[in-house]
Amino acid sequence: MDCYTVFWREMLVFKRTFWKFLSARLVSPVLYLVAFGWGLGRSIRTDGGSYLDFVVPGIIALSAMTVSFNATGIPLNMSRLYHKTLEEYLIAPVGSFSFVLGKVLAGTVRGLVGALVILVLGLLFGARPEVGVWFFAVVFLTCFLFAALGVVAAMTVPSHEDMANFSTFVILPMAFLCGTFFRADVLPEVVADIICVLPLTHTSYALRSLAGGTGLPLISVFVLLAYAAAFLGIAVWIVRRAR
Amino acid sequence: MIEIRGLTKDYGRIRAVDNLHLKIERGEIFGLLGPNGAGKTTTIRMLTMLTRPTAGEAYIAGYEVRRDLARVRGEIGVVPQHINLDQELTARENLELHGRLYKMPPAERRRRIEELLAFVELDGRADELVSTFSGGMKRRLMIARALMHRPRVLFLDEPTAGLDPQTRRRMWDLVRQMNRDGVTVLLTTHYIEEAEALCHRVGIMHQGRLIALGTPAELKERVGRYVVESLNGGQTAYTLFATREEALVFAGSLRDGVVIRETSLEDVFVQLTGRRVGD
């Protein structure tokens, strides 16, 4: 119930700013699709299909990550350090778990919308992924875990600038390296091993496998579940410690 | 209603609040008066659980603040020094969010919102975004929000800082009115007039310590009810007397530029600390 109150507030603002949010989320995917799908990708064949079919699941993965991370991380960090609106929640008789869950679910909703935007654009550009329930389940899980990571970052970094730094050092490398634009196993072995541990690698892998009709890689789902549980747990612990 | 026992807060090697003991009765308007950095805000933050005390304990409505956290939350309303309203929501939505966070039933929530919007005279702007409000309107909305769940104790941290004199007077009226409705008020201020005009009792804080406690009249009585201001080599000297007669005799012995007036809390502060509140 408390969790719903936190979520309700986020959705109130989300509804109000929906069109702005949507149009802003359109810009970078269109650029990615033009650059990598049409421009660079025209002459590349990967895994026996067109590069566009290869890259669309990757871009969906990276969008799900960045949108949900930023959707919780940036406003929460602002509300903790600048607007101080976080105090209202910290003083209120609301459990830390409910607070975190509400914020994370709200970030997940935004991430899902972000991912959906890419899917629709990808279809318009001519990609033909197979999209089913599991595809959305993996996207949901990805959004959830990165929204939780957003809470962790927002509650720990000491300034707005460090929030941007966190994004640059953690989110940006994953966006490029985790099997989004190319297969990670073509990289040197050490690098590939590191990348294999990162959550987004499993998102791209699972989404691509599902989109290509080769089924659901269960291990990837378990890895994502483990990350989601861990980040949620850490986020709750940090918020509890803050009050 | 509030009982503070040995509350202490260290920030590294700096002691912000030093062994504070204080009892505030039900129905009181109590003011913590002191210059910036005296430890007033830290005290309020400890009482509202936003800062962990280094030592000591505090009871609100019989519950210890740290041990009975969950119970205390429902008993207190907090108006912080800075504006911490949700600027992306309207006035009504801010109150609605607060009501939901405090688990008020929908019907009561709606009734209370209308009541409070009228109380702080924001009913005409209820559905506008808070980001469009003036400073005074935001302050009033913060008061309404803090009262939303009918707390028995209200904390006001510098409620009128940065407000024009007219708006300040309206805030005072609001505080008096809610106090008449049974709310115990603990406020901090560095405005002497505010403490004099509003508070039943005043505690003067200086460098983290409570250095005087009493009604404004008692405190003035203690240092002398009349003050003679005289120019002494370019500096103003303040001499205090218990009676008007003594003050007159002293003033008569001086040459020119002499003012006799009644003591203010400012004089009390100067007498106790050797400084002015604004320093």
C-alpha cells in the first residue's frame, strides 16, 4: 500500500510529462538505428541475419538500462541533495522497502516505455524480431534491476556531478560493450570474461536469442534475477541506514 | 510533551549540540532562540530523526525518538528551514501525497485537504503547480502539509526566515491558531521579535548549549527590565537596571545621546554571551 503511494506520485508526474519524455526518448534510438542499422550496418551480416535484426535487441537492452537507471537515479539524487523532498519520505511512517519498491517500479515503467519506443522504431526500420511474453519479461527484469541500481547510486554518491560520473564509468561502458552492437566473444578473452559477468550482457544475449527464435537462455534469466534481487536488497539497506 | 535528556551531537571534533536538557509542556509554543550555528537546527533534526544523536535521548508524546521510531512518526509534523515541497506536484497533490503517506482514509483526506487549504488561504491556487508559488505561499503550504495528519507536536525550523514583515505576521497568526487547536509547537528562530511575539517560553542557545530558559518576561527580569544605551567613544554601551528609577538616575549622570528603553530578548542574549544575535 505504501509502495503504491510512492508509485502513485511518480505516475502522476509521469502522466503530466509523458509527451516530453517520449519525444526525448526518441532522439538517441533514431540516431543509433540510422548510424548502426542503416549507415554502418548495411554491409554487415551477423549470425546469418541482417545487422538490423542483430542490433535492435541490443539497442532495446541498452535503452531499457539507461532509461530506467536515469529515471530513478537522477530525480532521487536531486531530491536527496537539492530539493530535499526525500526528507518528506524519510520522516513519514513508510517502510524503506515500500519506498524503494515504489521508486523502482516507477523507474521500470519508464524503462519499459523506453524499450517499447525502440521496438516500434525497429519495426519501422524493417527489423523483424520475434517478440513474446518472455521477451517482455526479460526487458522488465532489466529495467527493474537498473532502476534499483539507480536508487543505490542516487543514495550513495555525494554530489550531482558524481551521479554523472557513475553513469560514465558504469552505465556507458556497458551500453557499448555488453553485446549490444557486436558479439562480446570477439573481444580478447580476459575482456570477454569480464563482460560476461555484467548484467546487460545477459539482457542482450537473452533478447537476441528470443528475437531470433532460438528460445530462452535460462542461465541469463537467473543472472538477471540475481542482480535484481541484490540491487533491490542493497537499495533497501542503504535507505534504511539513512533514517 | 517533549522531553530531552542529555542530547548531544558531534560532527567530527565540533560539538554542535552539547548535553541539552529540556522539557516542553503540552500546548506550549516553545522557541529556541540563538544565532546561526548555535545548534538549533541540529536539535530539531535529532528530534525529527533526520540526524542520529551522538548521545542522549528524547521523548515525544511518551515515545523515545530512536527506540519507538514508528510511533513517533505519526505524532510529529515537520516544517524544515528550506522549501522541500514537491515542486512537480500541485498544492493539492502535495497534501494528497502526504495524507496517503500517513495512511489517512480517502474521505478524511479529502476533508482535511479542503480544511487546510482554506486555513492557509491557498484554496484559490490549489490546483496549480507549486513551482509557480511565491516564497510565502510555499511556506504556508508547508505548514498545511505538516498539519495534514493531525500531529500533536509541530516542529518549525526558522518558519519566517526570508519572509517580508507582512507575511511573517500572517505566519505568526497561523502558528497561534494551530496552537489554540491543541498543537504543541517547538520552533527555532534567530529573530528576537519572533520569539517575543510568539513564544510562551524561550530557550536561548549559544554554541550548542542552552544558556537560559524561561518566559520572555522572566528572562528580561533576570538581567534587568530597563536598559540605558549610551555612546561611549563611538561605541554603544548597554547598561541594565532592575527599575526605571535607577535607570533614570544613571542616564542623568551621562551627557548626551542617551536612550532609556525596556529590555528586549536581544539585550538578554548580549548580557549572557557578550555578543549580539546577528554576530
